[in-house]
Amino acid sequence: MDYVDVNDFVSYTLEDLGVVIPHSSRMPNRWAWFWPQYLANTPTEVVRNTVVVYHNRDGLTMRIPPDVEAVTNRARLVLVNREGHSIVWPTLAGLEAIKTRLVARIANDVEIVNPNWAGLAIDLFNQPPHLKILAKVVDPGPGFEKIEKVARDFDWLLELLHLGAYDGMCYIHGSVIITNRAVWIAYYADLVPNYTIHDGEDIYFTLFSRADGIPVIQFSENFEHRGPSNQDVIL
């Protein structure tokens, strides 16, 4: 098949990588641990393109805590007032606020164990194919009943699941996900909020992108997930 090669790929640099950090108002104890180690292990160019999204999960008028408000000395701060347990809404707010070509979403219970994580990510995205996802890959995935409703709405998802005898699939864990803006917008922002406000969002993101063959690279060796799900403690 003929195609036009216009040689228009512009190599990524650290300035092309931004970070969205959702931070729930119901998880106050995480911040004093997370933010200092994030700053210590993240290049200045990336910190400048970081958006912390403070999610007021009770939906009431409130003041942002001083320790969170202090991020404005180094990064951007966005407030989301929306009731409910969800990482989807702060993620969407962060994607809207940030304009970089590559976007990482890092949970506030993740420890960065490799200070060169950002440079490694840039190197990987500069290698073709340039559309990809870097994340922690979890195996095995959920049973079919967990994803049956969303799969029935898309014939192409059913085709994906029927490629073999379905017994659970690998999926990307939501603690750290790094991918192109185009992938976030096409497979997360456009589709995920229609099906979930929390449970299964990573699974659905994986399904939608996997059907189009977006490659996923195991990147978990650079991070350690330190917090139990939906609990305000660090292990």
C-alpha cells in the first residue's frame, strides 16, 4: 500500500512530557510523603509541566490545604469540585489543563525509584512506533462478566475478546500511565467516562487502545506502588 512519507516526526524532549497528579481531598496524609520525593526524582523541565489536580470529593466549598497550595511555587494546581469516588474526573481536568505531547498520570501513592524515569520514557517514545503506552502491566485481568457490558456496545471490542478463549487479559495498572496526548484523548477522555467513574477505568482504557494495537511497554521497574487502594496510608 502506497502512502505519503512527509518525514514530519519531531523528536520528543523532556519539555514534551507533562504529568497529571490526581490528589483526593480524602487522602490528606499522602501528600507530605509524595510531593517531596516527586520533586527530588523528576527533572525540572517536567516539574514545570506538572498539573496537580486537587479533587474535592465531597463537592462542598472548601479551601485547598496549604501544603497542596504550595505546589504553585513549582507547578500548576487545578481544583475539581465533584462529589464521588473517582480518578476519572481529576484525570480529565488535568488533561485539559496540560498541553504537552506526552502525558504521564502518576498516583499520589507512587514512589519514584529511578530518578532517570523521564529520560527513559523520552527515549522509548522516540523509538518507532511513536504511539505507545508505558505502564505497569497486570496479569491476569478480570473475568469476562466485568467487561461484558462495555464490550457489547462495540462490535470491535467483541472481536478483540473473541480472538481466543477469554480467561482474563493483561491490563495497565492505573498507578502510573505514560502515553501520547492522542492516545489519552482518543481512548480515555472520549470513551472511559461513559462507562465508569472509577471501577474498571484502567481495564476499559486497555481494551479501547488494545483493539487498535497500541503497544504497551512494561515500565513498572521505575516506580513502586506504596498505597493500598482507596486508603490514606503509605506502606
